[in-house]
Amino acid sequence: MKIKKTEGILLHCCCGPCAEYPLQQLSAENYQPTLYYFNPNIQPQAEWQRRYESLAKLSDLLDLSLVATGAAATEQWLSLPDQAERCRFCYRLRLEEAARYAQANRFPVFSTTLLVSPYQKREMIVEIGQELADSYGLKFLAADWRPGFRAGQQWAREHGLYRQRYCGCIFSLEESSFKERIKAEHARLEQGISDRT
Ligand code: SF4
């Protein structure tokens, strides 16, 4: 898949696998995407790094620019006053940072790979994205990429990208039926990280 270079769009990316299908669709619509990785909800840091590396691999494969900023912010999630509102807080934080970057760097349009996942709260994401677009003088591309979710996951498998088994924050990790296995993987990764430092 080659991206045609016509109109710029800042694509907030939560991970590599979820970027696969939206990038194919944007290519068909003649957009020139820049990938933007700002996901403090991806916790702990070993997981943040793992998902970043998967997206970086995809950006290399497709020859696309990738901007990454921030880090895992577990303490921020632990101190949220209302856990029932954590996803609204999470979407807004990430999309507002993307909107700010888009405005500062003259991207007329922004969007997010969160719109490919049937597991995310689409209506809330679109509402926040459009509100931020109005505030920052941008367009929010509210595409419905969910029909391509399975195909995107299959391409990610073929590209050898890491595919996660929980949404991101420490609470969603605790809710995952794979949590013990995932925590063991994190412990191994953290050991690898500290061995290198
Ligand atoms: S469940 Fe997912 S969307 Fe909701 S706060 Fe956690 S990481 Fe964010």
C-alpha cells in the first residue's frame, strides 16, 4: 500500500494494528497522513513502549512520518476522581493533544484510529473530536472504519505487529482475562529494559 501525497491529515494512532485499515482508506481518499502517538493511557510504560514500537514498524513499512510524545501516566489515571468517567477523560486528553499539534503544525484535518475499534465508544469519540475541531479551527474526520477492523488485525498479523489484549489503562488490564500472562510479559520486558540501562 502506497500513500498518495495530496492532503495532509494528522492521524492520532493508538497502536499499529488499529492504524492498518484507516491508513488503507486514507490512501484511497488521497490523504497524506502523519501518524501521531500520544497515549498516556497505555500503561505501564513497558506496554506503552511495545505499542509504540509496533506503530514505528508500520510507519517504516509504509514510509510515513511518525511523531511520538509523552509516556505512560498511570498515576494520573489512579487519581481520577470519577472512574465512571475515565474513558471520556482519556479520549479528550489524547484528542486535545492531537488537535493542538495539528493546529500548531498546520494540518487542516485530524482523526483517530480509535474509530476503527468496535470496542471503543464511537459516539463519545466523535462528539469530543467535533467539539475540539470547532475549538481549534480544524476538521475532524469522523470516519466509521469499524467494518475493516478484522481485516486490519489480519494485516497486522501478516506484518508481524504486536497485537494487544487490553484497552490500555491499568483498570482495563485488571479487567482482562489475560491479565496474569500480560503482567508476566511486562515483568520480562521491564527486566529487559533495566538490563539495558
Ligand atoms: S478503558 Fe481504554 S478508553 Fe477507557 S480509560 Fe482505559 S484506556 Fe482509556
